[in-house]
Amino acid sequence: MRRSDGVDGEASKYWDIGSNGSLAAMTSPFDVRVYGDPVLRAVADEVTDIDGALAALADDMFTTMYAEPGIGLAAPQIGVGKRLFVYDLGGEEGSDPKVIVNPVITESDGEWFYTEGCLSVPGLSWEIRRPKLVHITGYDLDGNEVSVEADELEARLFQHELDHLDGVLLVDHLEGETKTEAMKVVRERFLAAGTRLAPAAEPAPRPKPGLTLP
């Protein structure tokens, strides 16, 4: 997920300092897959082993996310069909990095409109309506259970990344003329780049309403 309020834009340049003191742009270990790549329309598999290989994958995902830049990145966005995502609401490298493995949104409530962007649909953003509050559960890289009650931006980030694990993209949340115009722009941009468009996945079950947060 990419923030649309300019915060991640201010942190958009990450640099490595070479041995001679010169600055070079941080390189990403993965290319972020963009709209039209079939992997973005596949439902990711449950993670069965939380081990060193998964931790190394998460590290590379963080590097990729910060280099884009973004505040969240799901494994399918780098071509890995596993149910995990990384995120850092601070938007700067190492500020508050977290990983959730096999995430599940169990409850949601409220409604919140927010202009939302996506690393897999670069350069475009739309106002998307989502639940304002969610409760998400999963596991961290030590195998410990994670349970988070989230509001507004954090809640939206969780929903956005979980969508990626279910083969759903933000354009799928648009309706009417807004969706028609958005798809026209997306198709022109990515067909021009030679990207083959993949069909939308079957919609994933939505979390039940009724979450109450203090």
C-alpha cells in the first residue's frame, strides 16, 4: 500500500552510502508486480512453516517496500504466493516494521473514505470506502499469535494487504462510472506496457460487522 497524503513521498528516497562517501539509490531485491500480472489475481497459500527462510523473505520484502516507497507490501506483490505481509506505518526504513503471517480479519465496523494508492497500480489512486475499524489476527515471525484492533489508516492498510492475499486489487472496490474510467486508464497504461491482464479473482468472504473498540 502507498500512502496518498504525501507522507511516504517525503520519505521516498532511500540511499546507501558507498565506501567513498558517495550516495547511491537503494536497490530493491524484488520487482513489484503490477496490474495484469496473474500472480496478483491468485489466492495465496497458507504459510505452514515459520522459519529462517520466511524471515529472510520478510527482510527482502521490507527492503523492497521502503525502496518503492510504501507502507505495506504483501508477498504476492513480489511473486510469492504465501499469506504474509509486511508493513511500517512510519514510512521510513526501520521506524516500526512489523510482519503478519496467515492474517485473518475477524471483525469490522464503521465506514471510512480515504484516497488509496497501491504499489501494484503505480501512479494512480482513488477514494475507496472501507470499514473504519477492524480486528486482525495472525502470527509473527517467532510463531507468536498476533491480535490487533486497528482504526483508520492502520485498519485500511490491513484490509488492503489482505486483499492482495485473496487476489483482490483496489480497483475492484470501485463502482459505476468511477470504475469504468479507472479501468480505461489502467488498461491503456498497462496494455501499452505489454502487460497481460488477468481476470479478477472470486471475491473473498467479508469479515462480519460488529467490532467495538474502546
